[in-house]
Amino acid sequence: MLSDKLVQEYKEIFKKEYGQDLTDSEARDQAQRLTGFFEILYNQAVIEHRRKLRLKKEKVRGFYLEPTEGPYTCGICGDNYQGNDIWWNTKGLRCRDCWNNIKKKVIPALTYDSDNKVWIKEWQLQYDYNLHPATRNKLRRQGLLRGRDLKREDGSTYCTVYLVKENKEFLKRYPKKPSMEVKFTNINNIKAKTTYPTKKELVDIYERDKRCVYCGKKFDKTQEKDKPTIEHLNHKQDWDSVSEYRREGKPVSEIVAICCMACNRNRGSKSLRKWFGSKYCIDNGISYQMVTEVVREYIDKYEKE
């Protein structure tokens, strides 16, 4: 429990940094959340330090974690496993199957590569390189696209990795489309017309939207396409919807939602009804009937046919 003195100090710091006055309740809530966040970081740092000490003591390249640890996400295939199926070393986390493929030299000792400087994930071919699965299979048969299939012990393929150095000709013909930079910025640092929700408003929105409001997938911060992002349901460039709602005393949660990075990037500034007719939405089963209630209510109010 934070003392009243610390809460007042937090209010003063917040006022100085962001120009906003917080109530005691708001300041205590935010300060406690911030404290909890740093406790998580500290605890994880302690765990990583102990693991490094074990590497040094046992003189090994890595080791499988304990069954009680996890679940963790493999940095290669993206699947989740308990600790006893996760190989750890200083370069990252790999599941048992991916580590076996590395040991068999099916793939090099890859680590998570968000910039695709070394390798490309299969889902990115469709979303980042505009490559339909049927076209991908055709290019693989023709030899233009070269993938390394990762197999489990029973021989089944569970993941395919595309090394950049083996696909230079493909990348010349199918360059990666420019990505939209998404930044989480405090509203007081925004000089444009778009107003962002406050931290308190976002807490309520995150509590409501446990999954992507469009495609329904579960958020995963370790995977770029599955990360949660702030989504303004409004697409009109001349309407600062959040600011107007706040002035009128309406809940901002009616016009702001949380969606995955893939949906956010694909929608861009298109209206929801127009976007629902896109190939992306059709392929992913996204429609008026399938999105969450907050999206449908927004459409009914602002995008009537």
C-alpha cells in the first residue's frame, strides 16, 4: 500500500510532466499499477540473472526450464509451452521441437527477428508481402520461394521458416510493403487533431476488450501481428471524436477499442463498412455480424448505410 506522501509526490510529478491534475484516487491507482509493473520487471531480471549463473556454473549452452514455469512463447514458431518444453539460453526461448530442428541443422540458431533481417515468418508472407497462400505454394513449387519446413518427431510439419539469404530473388519481386508506425503516446504530447484516451479510460477499455474486437484473436505481445493496439473506430480525418466525446461527457469507450496489430494495419483509415468488403476481412471472417458489440453499435450510429 502506497503512503499518502508518495501519492502526493506522484500527483506533482504527473502534473509537471503531463500538465494534468489527478484526484487522489486516480493518482493512487496509477502509482500502484506503475509499482506493480516495475515489480514484474525486477522479478524477471532476477530470474534471468539466476539462469545466467546456472549457465556459468554448469558450463552448458542452455537448458530446459522447470515444468512449473510458463507458459512461454517460442521465439520461432510462436506456440505456447510450459517450461519443461522450452529451451532457454541467453539468445531467447525455443520450444522443444524448434530446438530439435536447430540441433539437426534444419535451420540455424534463429532468434526473434521483428525486422526480418535474417528470416521471415510464414504468416508475414500474406500480411506483409501481399502473398496469397495459393501463390505461396505455387512459388515454392517453382523454386522461387524457398522455405525450411520444421517437423515434429512424428514427421508432421508444424512451421515453415524463410531465410532472407535464400530468398533474395523472391524479395526483389515481392518487396515488403511499408508498415504503419504505431506509437502509444500521451495525449499531452500530441499536437495533431487526434486526441488519445487517458490512462484511466484505457484501463476500462482494456478490461472490456480481452481479444481483438475485429478478428477475435487473443492478444500476444511477443508476436508483432498479435500485439494489442489502440483503435479509433472513427475514420474521419476532420473529426476529433475522443475530444468531442469528452467535452460532451460521453464515455470514450464507445468510440475507442483494442484490436490486434494485423487488423489495425490493414484497416488503416478506411471506414468499417468499406473495410469489411476487403480481401483481408473476407479471408479472416471479419464482418458486421462477427465483430464485437461496441463496433456494431458504432457502425449503427455513425456508418449507417
